[in-house]
Amino acid sequence: MAKTASRKHTRNRLGRSSPSMAAPPKVENMPMNRSLAAAKAAKQDEFYTQYVDIQKEIEAYLEFDPDTFRGKVVYCNCDDPFESNFFKYFAANFNKLGLKKLVTTSYDGSPIAGAQLTFGEYDEGNGKRQKPKAIAVEIEEVKDVNGDGATGIEDVKLFLKHNSHTRRPLAGGGDFRSLECIDLLKQADIVVTNPPFSLFREYVAQLVEHGKKFLIIANKNAITYKEIFPLIKQNKLWMGVSAFSGGMWFIADYKGKYEKTIDGVKLINVPAIWFTNLDHGRRHQKLPLMTMEDNLRFSKHKEIKGKAGYDRYDNYDAIEVPYTDAIPSNYDGVMGVPITFLDKYNPDQFEIIGITKTWDGGACKTYPMHTQISKDGKKSIVSKLNDAPAMKLGKRPVGETHYIVDREYFVALYQRLLIRPRARTAKEKTT
Ligand SMILES: C[S@@+](CC[C@H](N)C(=O)[O-])C[C@H]1O[C@@H](n2cnc3c(N)ncnc32)[C@H](O)[C@@H]1O
């Protein structure tokens, strides 16, 4: 039977993983040669951030600290200045944000470069356009060039048109790992972009190595990467302000697939989130919670209301909390919570101590190879229970994937973060 945090044993039927929810195989494991796999992954990098999403996210930091970008060098290092809404946002708001400098570098390999030119820079006439090569654009001031009484993107266009010295070709093709891009990175204070997801681990490692502040877009899966999660655990990287659910809508590669159009713009939905190490207001808001007793009596979640106690995992010394709003306010031990908890994470209220992944090494038990019985009864020998929070069941479940170890039945739940409350004050302990 599943162990519970209090009196009676109850069987858990919450949040278990199923084979269809498993992470897709890594590109390296796919039955195709590496270069083909790399080309496929690179193609999946081609989607472009909407202006409104950039504006909404950045304005939330300004609400918390209006000087977040003041006097700073901002570098967008995966951004064709003629296409990228990151460039457009920072150029148009250069004076409002108080930027010292805006640097943007484009990438030779981008198939979109030159496809939807904003500035007509490479217009050859007769409707033909040259495909631009990688360039760096550096802007140190934005003045009212067109004399309309304000400074904005039109002024930047005119400025760029008349000041060709502000842009220069990049011999290294604009790769963020090239020496000339690393030189620009060294001069930057804050890096803001949506980088290629296929190179995400390397991309973040480079930012961390150079000690940069950043605000970047990531695939949600990146949270559980063994190269990324330790940064989250050490509070060196956290979620941005825009919420987790529903993914983000991006402008699709002009040749690629799309799911809807708005005002003629083709959009695709990607399970993306913002990662940052810039402070913002949401991470200082305290999550309001009920006590364990009140959750068990009044929770809106049928999986919790009326139970005798919270379930305990078989392989982690922690209780299972299937919803963030069901975290008990008066439990001082370790709790397994959904990954979406990160949306509400306040580092003064909770400490992240691990993730239920084998590589994190926090399990109190390791299972020998075991039998998986899938929904349709198919049997296979696996080690899967070691890479998930496992729940022991009192009897064999019907119609769902389960595991048998030494004649005992288990299910594997979804990946969980392991958290613990920061020390509660004496006053909090009495309430
Ligand atoms: C997800 S797209 C986002 C583009 C742009 N930052 C935006 O948000 O609209 C990632 C971009 O990075 C470019 N890219 C791919 N590999 C790169 C590399 N090694 N260095 C720099 N940019 C790269 C891709 O061509 C693509 O345009």
C-alpha cells in the first residue's frame, strides 16, 4: 500500500506518468545519422518571437525596478536586426529604457534572414532581395531623426540607413560561439533573446561562464536537463514573469508549418517559457496556502479532499503534493510538487532541494531491473521506476501502465521537484 504522511494508508492515483507522456528520444538516439538529426533540430529552431510577448515580459521587470536596463549594454545574439522583434523592441524603447548600447548579431544559417525585410536594406529592386550575411549592429543613441517630436523605430530605420558604420559583417557567421560574438558578449550587461533550442545547453553554459545577466526563451523541457536544473536549484536561474500554461505563440518560419494566423501572420504554439536571472516582483510574492488538515477537509481537488493523509513515495523520503495550491502550509518536511510550481516559486518561502531524476541522486531506494506492464498488457524489462517518483500500490491496477518489483505493484508518477519550506517563524508555527 502507498505510505501516507499521516495515519491511514491510501492508494495514490494522482499524476502518474504514462508511456505517451515520456520525453521524446534524444536526437542522438534517433535512427538517423547525426548530421541529418542536427539539420532537423536546427529547422525546429526557426520560429520568431512576437513583439507583444517581448513587451509584456520586459515591462514586468520595469514595474519591479524601472532601472533594470538603465545604463546597460543589451545584447541580442541570435537576432537578425532586420527581422527580430527583440531588436525592434529595444531600438524603439532605447531612450525609455535608458540603454547605454544595443548590440544585435544575426546568424548566417537563419533561413528567415532577408525574407521579410523590415528596412529594405538589401532590396535589389525588381522585387528581388539579397540574402543578408551575418552582421553585427551596434547602436549607442536614438535621436528624433525624422523630426516628428518622438524617438522610435522609424528613427532607428533612418539612422541605420544613413550610418552604415553601425553595422559590420561577421566573419564567424554570427554563431554565438564565434570569437567575435564572444567579444561582444563580454562587453554586454544583459543578454536578451530566444536562442536555438537545439543548442540550449551550450548557450546557457556560455552565459553562465561569462557571468552575464540574461532574459531568454527556453523549451519547458529544459527545466529537467541535468545541465540546467542545478542552476535553478542554486537560484542562479529562475522562471520569467509570463505564466507557464498554454505555451507561447511564435511567428512561424515563412516556409514552415503553422497552426493559426492573426492579421495574416502565421503562428505556431511552442511549449516555451522565459528563463532569467533578473529579479522580478512575482518571485517575492508569498504563495497563500492552507494547512494539511484543511487541505484534507476542504481541498477543491478530489484527489486530496477526504483522504486520511498525503501519500509518501516509495523511493523518495517525501510526500506527494499533486497540485501547487495543495502544498500544506504547516508541513516542514520534503514535498514532491509539479514542475509548474516554479511559476509560483518564492525563494524566501521555499527551498528547492532536488528533482526526481536518477542523475540528481536524491532517491532513498534503487530498484533492480523490473517488469513494465503497459495498458494493453505488453510486458517489457525496464529500469524506469528509478527515473520517476514511484508509488507502491496495494493491488494490481487494471488498465494502466504499472511495474512489478519482487511481486509488488508500483506506478511511476510525473517528474516532481523536491522542495522544503524555509524555516517558519514561531508565529507561523502556531497558525
Ligand atoms: C528560435 S529562433 C529565434 C530568433 C529570434 N531570436 C526571435 O526570437 O525571433 C533562433 C534563431 O537562432 C539562430 N541560430 C541557430 N544557430 C545559431 C548559432 N549557432 N548562433 C547564433 N544564432 C543561431 C537561428 O537561425 C534562429 O534564427
